[in-house]
Amino acid sequence: MPSPFIIDRSSVTQIMAWVLVALLPGIAVYVWLFGAGILVTLSLATVTALAAEAAMLKARGYPLKPFLTDLSAIVTAWLLALSLPSLAPWWLIITGTLFAIVVAKHLYGGLGQNIFNPAMVGYAVLIVSFPVQMTHWAGPLELTSTHLGLAQSAAVIFGGEVPKATLDAITMATPLDVLRTGLHQQLTVDEVMTQPIFGHYGGVGFEWLAAAFVLGGLLLWALRIISWQVPLTFLAGVWLTAGFLHFFDAGRFGPPWFHLFTPSVMLCAFFIATDPVSGATTPRGKLIFGLGAGVLTIVIRTWGGFPDGVAFAILLMNVCVPLIDQYTQPRVYGEAVVVKRGGAGKEPRA
């Protein structure tokens, strides 16, 4: 029997379809705890991504059907949408999605050629360019006095007539924002975490959303769509770095379980850092990639200019991938190994 001896019959479409299925528990919990606005954001991002994908394929002379039906553009759209405030204005969603598909994906050669994760590129562009609009997050329904339905959420997103008092009642800062602001006001971590937004491990509602992403991620791992190295080392990097800082100064640095139970960390661990294109490909390289991204996430959260550092951590590690892969390549079976004998020279040994 000729090589290859390991045959993988899964297609890009099948893999992407399973990723979308794995995101459904998180989306369901998002709707349950934060309202239906995320459905509008997901729909708008999906339509924009498919339109941008079709336009770029047409411009590059590629057939539309094979690439539009591989679901990769939809996966990028969903990952970006789940990283944005669910009531973000329509133009923000479209801008981020266009940048992710047109610039981060197709200008680098399309699927399989991009060196940066497209969803994280779109997010980074938005948080740097429009920081104010990226802070208007829908609060958990448990803590808000006004609940918006699907139509009302769409009105907010598309700039309809919504009283300012209503917006103030449904939007609030994320737990990461609250903690960062409180520490800048010289409050201790314990003093900040007495506020209602904080739950047992993370933020109210946010910790359940994080758990839902873990459930979807475990499905991908059980199906062998992702390997264990990146999620485990990424979470270990977050826990160890946050735990080290918290151990030495619990008043200034949040506990590791708080950082771990944020939705962005779990979404990144199982769905973003595991990107087979922009991430490391060797087994040892995946360990380095995940650990480095986890450490950088806490470093940026602690000393950076933004409350969350997941996107920037992934993009910085994307830059390191060629070097990581080069120095962690496993030895090819049958390759000769050069060894020294008595310091007098070298000779090959199989």
C-alpha cells in the first residue's frame, strides 16, 4: 500500500460545520442570559462575510460555489460577532467583518494562506479605532431592569429610535472593565468585587457563557477536530500568570479563577487559538503557542491599554508561528542523526 498511510476523509466544510455546531451552546446561553441582540449581530456579520467573500472571489477569478459553501467565512463571522458587544452599531459589525474577510483573509491569499487569525484582526482594528463603541455591552438580564426583544435589539443596532434611558438600563461595563476601572481608582480587588456584576468565579452570566464555550470546545476535542495541546497550555498560561500575580499582591491583581472564567478566554482556548492555519502546527509548537498566548493575555490585561488582551495575544503569537514551527519540527522517520564520537568529528547514525 503506497503512502500516505493515515487517511483523513474530513473536508473543510465538515470541519467548519462542526465548529459552528460547537458554538451553538454558547450562542444559546448568550441569548438566554443577555438577550436576543446577539442573533442580530450574528446575522449581520454572516451576511457581510458571505458578500465580502463572494466579491473577493469574483475579483480574484475564483469560482464562487466551492468557497462560499466551505463555511469558513461564516465561522470567521461568528467568532468575530461573539467577540463584539451584542448591541454594537451595524456599521461597527460590518467594518470589522469586512476587514477580517477582505484584508486579513483574502489579501494574504485566502483560506489556508492567512498568517493572522481573521476574526482577531477584525476585533483588534475595531477596539483600537472605536474604543468607546466597543464598551457598550448588554448587561446580564439578571441585573437589568429593561429587557429587549429581537425587534427592539435590531432597532438599537440599526440606529432606531430608542430612548437613552432605555439604553442606559440595558448596557453596562463588563467585569473586566469594572475591575480595571476600580483598580485605577485605588480600590482593592476585594472592594471592587463586591459589586453586583461579579458572581462566584467570574461575572454574573459571563461565567455560564464561558462554561458553554467549554462544552462546545470539548465536543471539538472529542471529534478530534482540535488537539489538547493548545487549549490546555493556553488555560495553564492564563491560570499560572494570573495566579503568580495574585499570590504576590492579591489587592492589585485579580484571582486566576476570575480571569479563567471569562468568555473571551474560553472562546479563545477552544475556537481561536486552535486555528490550524494561523497557529502552530507541530506538537511541541502548539504547547509553546498556547502557553505564550495565555501569558500574554494576562500581561496585556494587567499592563496594556485595553481591558482584555486575548486578541492581541493571539496576533502576537501568530507572528511567532514560523519561528516556533521551524525549531520544533519533529525528526522525520528514518532521518540520519549526526553525532560526535570522541570529539574527533561527526558521523551519521540512522
